[in-house]
Amino acid sequence: MNRRRFLRQSSSLMALAGLQHADILWAADDKRRRVALIGTGWYGKSDLLRLIQVSPIEVVGLCDVDRHQLEGAVQLIQQRTKNPSPIATYSHYQSLLTEQKPDIVLIGTPDHWHALQAIEAMRQGAHVYVQKPISVDVLEGEAMRAAARKYNRVVQVGLQRRSTPHLVEAKQRYIDSGLLGKIYHAEMFCHYHMRNSSNPSVQPVPEYFDYEMWTGPAPLRPFDGLPHRGWWRAFMEYGNGITGDMCVHMYDAVRWMLGLGWPTRIHASGGIYGTHTGKSNIADTQTAVFEHPGLHCTWEMKSWGAAPDPDYPWGFKIYGEKGTLCGSTTRYDLIPVGKGARLHGEALYEREKYPEDITEKDIELHVASATRAHMRDFLQCIDNAGNPVSNLEEGHISTASCILANLSMQLGRGLSYDPQRRIVTGDAEATSLLQRTYRNPWQHPHPDRV
């Protein structure tokens, strides 16, 4: 990266909600926030490691139903914090929250656990950083919003495109400045081969893994191997497929860039078209339209074949009268109408400032700077009673819209959600599907009774 490019991207990072010299400020802060992590898998650990890099925290508890995974996380966190003291470990999140009373809780569990764990953490007095999507059904998200208001807690959602330095730069330079002119259309897409087509056999549950607690409120499937690192994403029982995993990021980025709220109508179609082997029950193909006044946002997903644009296998494109802005986690390109020069930007890597990134197992290097900025924003909002860039309201709109796209695909018709009445307008059947059935003894949270 040349010096000019580095300085330009660095200035974009510092522009994020007045975060100049944030690391210096946090390092000088005598308050050591008491932090706990629920779900010590890949992204849970990654989020905690990014937080450790920007704030002097005390890790007071780690929770996981996989004892082996938990032990590995303890060793890694002790190494990175250079603290040989034991870290309290738990297999049940309720015990962690009750005994430790952390100031901040990070939630890195599979999607079907997000709502219950976030609501209980807020009830126990913690601010929450929860991974996307925030919920597996729409009313879970409504209940989370109600809990944040009732307990006056700050919640940041892991939709960190809003804190991605090169996308912040693109938004400021080309959208906010009006350089693209009137925006006509936006599209989001993912052409990664993400649908797992495995067909493992049913097997005994390892003694170190609490499968009953891992499943929690979701349906209990026959155990066919550890669900970590994506096997759980193959099933609608635990999430919302590739749309809930990948569209939520890019639709949220487009909404943020263009200042869009709830879509007025969503319609989608798709199914399993290209990969018919294996146990997975998520769609491998989907097209959806999110309608906004004067603007439609489209989503195209296929887990087979080649990407139409090799430079953008996952991302978004915003079409204006004066040009097109393409964006992804690694780059952006502005393609002007006419003979103007194409403008290009790339992800900010901070290897010199954070050399530990280079040796961290499974790190997404191109995302690390965005997650750090997201964490700084979260911390400053806690201190200043602010509203995070990816607050619960925004996370709920993006999450619920993707859930509604899946429901539209399932029902074969368009849906219009009314967030005030919490119904799908004129559609009793769709309204009944806004809340999933929980497995006993778990109780579904209700926004009026959190």
C-alpha cells in the first residue's frame, strides 16, 4: 500500500463518529471493563480479540457448551492478554451472567441463541455486542429492541460494513457528496459455494459436548457431528440460510449508504436448484426484491456456478445517474458514466499497528480494521449514552427483512411488514410465521413481556 493510499484510508477510519486517537484514549482509560464472551468459536474469539486490541478490558468469563473449544479459548485469551490468572468458564450462559455480572457481553453463538442470550444479558445489566443476524424470527428481534429500551442498554450488532474504512470513504466521497447523482437501483449478491452438501451419519454425542444445551430452543436434530464452523448453517432450524448470513451484510450496507429504513414490500423466489445432495435444507438459489419508495434493492444468491463479476463474488452495486458504485469487504470501484476515470479503493490492513493479526489463526485480515472501529464506536456509545452506528434498530430492520424474504419464498407471495403493529399486512398466515415455535422448556420472548 503506498503512502497516499494509507493516509487517505487512515483519515476515513478516524472520521468514524469522532474516533480520532481512540486507541490512545482507551489505553489511558483507568476503567477496565469487565467483559464476558458467550460462544467461543471462530467469530466469538475474533470479536473478543479485536476488543482486547482497542480497550483495556478484564475478561471475567467465557461460556461454551463444548469443553474442548472452551479450553482452547482460555489458553488463547490468556496468551493474548498476557494474564496467567484463571478465567472463569461456564457451560450455561445464565450462570455466567448471574455470577459475574459483566459490564459487556459479546455473543458469538449460532443464530438461534442470539435473542435469548442478548435479552438475558441486558436484564442482568450488561451492554451487548451481538453477531448478525440478531434473530431467527421477526418477533425475537422485536423483543430484543424492547429489552434494550426497557433496560437502557447499548447494543452493537456485528454488521461492521458500517465501520469498514474503505466503504466509509466510498459513502462520504460518492454518495453523501452527490457525485453519483440520483440513485436509481441497488443490487446485492453472493455467488460463493456456501451450501454444505455433506451427508454425515448419525453418531454418539462426545462426552465433552452438551448437545442438548447447544440446541436450546431449536428443534433437536439427530446428532451427526460437531456443528461448529458452519455445519449448523446448513439447516434452517438454526438460522436463515445464506440470505440470513450474507444478504443481511450487504443489504444493511446499502441501507446505511442510502439512508433507507424499512422496505415497504418484499417478494422472493428460489429453492434448492443446483445442489441436491446432502442433508442441508437451506436454499442454494434465491432472488429477492426489497421495495423502497422510488428505489428497489435486489438480492441474488446462488451456491453453484461462476460469479458473473469475478471481482465481486459477494457485494453490492449502487446505480446512479452519473455512475455505479461497487462495494465489497475487500474493495470498492466507482465506474462513472461516460469517459471519466474509474476510481478504486481497497481494504485497510493494519499489520504494522497490530502485528499479532498476522499470526492469528483464521483471522479475516481484511475485516479486522472494521471490527476494531466497530468496537471503538460501541465503547464510546456506552460511555456517552450514544447510539451505535449498527444499533439494534438498524440490525433488526436488516435481519427481519432477510427473514421476510425467506418467508416470501416459502409462501410464494410478496409480504408487507408493519413494524408498528408487528404483523404482515393483510396476511394472517405470514403473520403466524413471524414467531417460531420453541422447544420445551424454552419460552419465546415477547416484546411486551421482556
